[in-house]
Amino acid sequence: MRLMDKAETEAKLPWPALRDALEGIFRQGCEAPLRHRHPLPQKEAAEGSLLLMPAWQAHRYTGVKIVHVNPANARQPGLQAVHSVYLLSDGESGRPLAILDGGTLTDRRTAAASVLAAGFLARPESRRLLLLGSGKVAHALAQAYAARFPLEEIRVWSRRPESAARLSATLAGEGLPARAVDSPDPAGADIVSAATLSTLPLLRGADVAPGTHVDLVGAFRPDMRESDAGLVARASLFVDTRPGALAEAGDVVQAIAEGAIGPGHIAADLFQLCRGEHPGRRSAAEVTLFKSVGWAGEDLAAAVLAYETA
């Protein structure tokens, strides 16, 4: 059985190949039940969680991401709150094939899914990216968008200015045109990508210019949101999976609860886009919005790519 650490997992998941792998899994489909969550008692902090995210393609591969969320770790310097690994097995015999770094796999497949969607929804000539957030997923998003679009500007905003400055410096060191900004104002951006833990809207429909593509990656719980209902209602709305969006995507769930949209406002999911059942963007002036909450099939596709890459 192969053991892939962070560095090897990242090296085995280059952006173009990863986008292709995700497009393939959305075209073909796979079995991916909703994630299992089990409470984990913590001695000195809020309750932790054990998350299990399985997926499989019959006779090919099975996989499960195992995630421990331990808030108590925040009390110990240098110990992160989330740890995860991915176990890939042979789909016929059940023989374990590989264990991959779960955090790296998740960050990269999340960013690659956003950019896969943007290939259908953003204007091809998009050159200016506004990035909201400064964590690992935001870093991956900047890299993934730069690998797909002719970016000339990456503006980075975070609630903590020092974090935005740190990420923009790191991106600049990688040769990307990044700079920190002090406002999440989307004016002038062709693509806005948000990867935050916000529970209040950062983006408002009235502030988004015609032709903008908005990519919402954060707000993975119903009580979180990165946009107001006005933006969701104004935009052509696309999601990674309909069940996930309607159950967990705060931006969508809250817009429905407020009466701004109904479930039928979702124009298509990523399955339909990848299968050619919806054309995606229809005009240069259209505002498009992609909301993702993650799908275990993406993890499986990424793990298979890493395992099969020599």
C-alpha cells in the first residue's frame, strides 16, 4: 500500500489533470452517500466530530475520507483542529491501495471543481480575480484560477489584513499577480471567489457588475453565507450537487427561506454542465453564480488520479 504525504499528494494532482478527472467523474457518476457524522467528546472544548465520506465505482475503486474535527486542539499551539486522510481501495477485492493526505486532496479538488465550473460560467477572457479569504483553500483557488484563465490581477481580501498580506506575498513569490486589498468590493472583478467562514453577506447583488462570475466556496453549513439573497436571486445559479446545495449551502438555503428564490431557481448542477445538458453562460452580460458544498465523488476522482499517476 502506498503512503502519500502532503508533498506527494500535491505533486500527483496537477491542475489540468485534476480538472479533467473531476469532469470525468461528473460525467460518469459514482455512488456517494451523504457523509456520516459522529460526535466525539472533548475533554476541554466543544464537541468534536468524526466525519466519514465514502464513494465508489463498482468493480473499479472504493474510497473513504476520514476526518477528525477536534476544537480542543486550538488550545495546543501548532496543532490544527482538522486532520484527515483518504483511503483508496480496489473496488473488486477491497485490497487497500493507498493512503493520501486528506487535507491537501480536499483543498485541491475543491479549487479544481470551482475552476471546472468557471470554465462553463465565466467569460473566457476573464483577467481580474477578487479572492475573499486567506486560508489554504483560498491559496489553492488562486493557483487553480491562474492555471486556467489569463489573470493579470489577483486581489486578496481577508477580515484580518495581515492574513491577506501574507497570502498575497506568498502568491507573488510564486509568480502570480497578487496584492492585498482592504475591501471586499467586487467592482472591476471578472471573477469573485470566496472561501471564508462568514455568517453574514460579504457580497451584495447590487454591487456586482454585469458579466461577473461569482464562485462561493465557503458557507458549507445552512447558518453560514457569503452573499445576500439579492445576489442569489439576480444571478443564474449553478451548484455542484442539488441535494447538497438544498441541504447545506447557506447562501441557497437562506435565500429560499427569505422567499427570494425557490428550489427551481437552480439552473443546473455540475453533472448537467459536464454532460452538456446545459450550456452554462448564455451572454457576456449575464451574472453567474456557482455554489459548492463538496461531493465525495470529487475526492474519489482525485485519489484515483494520484494513485494512477506514475
